Amino acid sequence: MLAAPSLAGQRFAVYGLARTGLSVLGFLARSGAVAVAWDEAEAARAAAQTAFPDIELQDFATLDLEGLAGLIVSPGVPLNRHPLAARARDAGVPILGDMELFQRARPALPGHKLVAITGTNGKSTTTALIHHLLVSAGRNARLGGNIGLPILDQEPLAEGGIYVLELSSYQIDLCQTLAADVAVYTNLTPDHLDRYDGMQGYAASKARLFAMQKPGAVAVIAIDDEWTSAAAGHLPEGVRLVTVSAASIDGSAQALWPSLQGPHNAQNAALAIAVARALGLSREEVGAGLESFPGLAHRMEIVGTVNGVRYVNDSKATNPTSVAPALQAFEGIHWILGGLAKTDELDACLPHLAHVRAAYAIGEAGPLFASILRPWLPVSLSGTLAAAVAEASAAAKPGETVLLSPACASFDQFQSFEARGEAFRAEVERRAAMERRSAMERPGP
């Protein structure tokens, strides 16, 4: 697994001991560094103690930060308001994350390239697609980062390898020197504004990925919104800019890519194509990879067809802007939405309601979203996901689509968007099984 010999003998404090924190502890141990750790949850501390019996656990409320080489925190720690972050800044201790530790490991790795992808929407699909294009063309590539795969837990690539990492703005905030050979920007729309000073602060966070690039690097930016366009005009000297747009993708070509339908996937594909070409893939290799890309779970994922009705799991669409592409991609939609609202509006979705037959509102945001949509289309206040699937299935006709695209976080009723998507899949599979049993019981001709 990865290690950074340059960190040997240095002392770090690690705050947050979930998956990323445990990954960091292992990395520091392999690097010969010393760690003191803490998590407010007793269960997380116990898990860390089991995994690392010699780890020093100390409540950071009383920890002396002086002399630390760094405070390493989970990306979920709000740097703008957490008292520990303020104490570290006052003590002159750098606040770091796992992506910065990866950068510290890079000098000891065999020669390689780093592709880093950020943006509000589409970054997971773009990351997975770039990785797929590389692997399907026979390149040695590794996937990691915000997509759910801690990069520090992975084995180093051989000479010529390519690391493909998805980065959230929170992860970028915890980087000081991460220098991507190819940095990618999908788009910027309102999100996470509780962590930033408005959209300007959010945009500044994303732009830091490009500010850390070195001369000779490449920036691939989709200039379909004002924020990404502005970032394209402020790159470091010597960084080569490649701009793309969803409009540059030919519709007849996109029709050949089963898992890349919809205008948002046109943007994802345009970015991935530009990156692949910058890394030396041929047009033929890129084309074959686009056709074979399987897509990502919970992102406009077709989970089944029952009685001629298509069921699409788009649970990852946790804000209205990320829902809009799904509403454009299908006709005859029975739309399931709701959960823990990030906004009190659905403005990005309203222009596409002509594709929607009816809506089924669930969760905490259900009453709010039902009131917004009722002037435009039939709405059922279903309450739960299971009830919504049942109602939508009863109303949908063959050729139509039942779409889970919530425009909300999941945490009112589910532990994660993944859990919500799996619950939707289970409901669809249950209905498919019922249909199979019904078909077997029907008398023959």
C-alpha cells in the first residue's frame, strides 16, 4: 500500500476515525509517522483501537497542538466553524486531508500521472468514465477519492500508471500542494453553501485545484456555466487549457452510448473524451470505451422493467440542478422526489415538467415540494419511498418511466443516498418477482 517515507518521525493528529480516518492511520504507520487520534463517537474509537492496538487516543479538546506536523481531519469537518480548526490555525498547524497525504507520497512512487476531477454535479460519472476509458484501452489506472475508494489504502501503480481521483470541495480545502497533471472541472451550481461565503467562496474552493497545478499540466474545463468559464480565465502560467461543452457532443454518437444518455452525460462524455485524448488514447479506443461504459449505481441507473414500465434509480441527484438532466432524458415520467431538502425551491426542474406525468413526494420535504408542483401537475403526498413506488407503479403505463430523482439529501429516512437507491431497487425487484409469480399462475391459452 501507499506510504510517504518523507513523513517518518513526524507527529500528526488525526480527527475523525471513520473510513477515511482509518485509512490515514494505516498510511501514517506505514510511513513511519506518529499519530494521536480522536473521534467523538466511542464506537469509532473502539474500531480504531482494534485496528491499531498501539494507537494513542486523546480527547482533542485538551490536546496541545504545538509542534504537530499537521492536523488531519475528515472532509466532513466544517473548517469554517469547527473550534478545532480555529485552534490549529492559531497554533500555525497545517490542516490536511487524505488527498494531501497522497501528494506527499507521490515523490516515492514510480513515474505516473494524476487526473483529478471536481465540480458540483457529474464528477463521479466523469471520474468513473475516465477510468473506464483508460482501463478498456489497456492502460494501467487506479480509481479513488470521493467516489468512495480511499486512495491511501491502494497499491502503488507500476511505471506509467494513471491515478484517477474524484475530489470534493471539502477535500480540496484540505490540500496545500496537490498538483494534478490533468485537472477537470464539470460545473458549479449552488450546494454546500453552509460551508462557504456564498457562491464566490464555493467557486474559490474549486478553483484551488487548478491553482496548485504546475507548468506543463492540463486543465480540462466544461465552460457551460459562468463559474467554470471564469475559472478557465484564471489558470496558472504554463497550464494548458482545454475547454469543452455538452453542445459539442453529437446526438447521433451519444445514442450509441447506452449508459450516457441525457444532456448532463453529454457534458460528462465531452470531459472524459478530452482527458483521454490528452493522455494519448486514440479516437477508436475512446469510442469503444464510451460504448462499453456500464454507468454508475444510483446515477440514472435503469434497475428494471416491469409490465413495460422502466424504473430508474437516480438517488444520487440530491439537489434540483442534478435532477433536471434526468427529467430531460426520459418521457412519460412518474417522478419520486423528496427527503431532506437542501433548498426550498425546484427552479431548475420546472422548465422540464412537460416530461412528467405525475409526482410522488416523500420525506420531510414532501409537503413543500408538493405545494410547489401542484399548480403544474398531479402530485401525491406519498410519504415513504415504498408507498411512492406502489402509487407510481399503479399509475404508470407501458413505455413510461418511474424515476427516483429526489432533489434532496437522504438523511431524514435513510443513512445515505446509496441506502435510498438500494431500497428503491428492492421495491422494483419485489414488484418484478410478483409479476413473475402472477404470470406463472395465469392459465395458458
